[in-house]
Amino acid sequence: MTSINITDKAISKIQEVLTTNNMKYFRIKVKGGGCSGFQYVFKSENEINIDKDLVFDFKQLKILIDKNSLEFIDQAELDYKDELIGSSFSINNPNAKNSCGCGSSFSI
């Protein structure tokens, strides 16, 4: 079964972002690019693409992942890191063979 995990810290930050921007859903997407071949894209949205999106529920939070992206991040974990050098979402992806130093791109 395909799935993704989201830490409590990431859930809290996503809820904050959605509330601030008056949005309903948080999207996780993988697209070509970045210094390692693929990169993660995070954005808030108000609409679901019924034909392409899978919806994951986490504590009344709806996460959208299109079927193509899920193949690359299946079993991954989304976290939110708040560090001295900056704050950002990060993915611990067991499918990635390599990733860039900042963690925003990866290769399979």
C-alpha cells in the first residue's frame, strides 16, 4: 500500500500556512529539475484534480499528491525544520539514491 508520513511539526506548520493563506489543501509534488534530477514542490491549493490526485488525511489536514509524484515519494516522511540557517519542509525519502546538500532535490 502506498503512503507517506508527516511529522507533527510539519502538520502544525502546514495548518498555519493554510490558515494564513485561506487555503484548503497542501500539495506535495515531484518534478524534474534541481541539482540532482528531481525536486520537491510544496504549495497550498483550493482544488483537487479528481483524475490525478490522491488525498491523504492527517489530523483533519488534507494532503494532495498526484499519482505520478507518489511513485517517487512512497513511504517517505515530510518534516519541518526550523534551524539557524533557515526554516523549510524536508523529505526523508527512502527511494532516493542521492540528494543534494540542501535536501530539496534527489535522484532515483
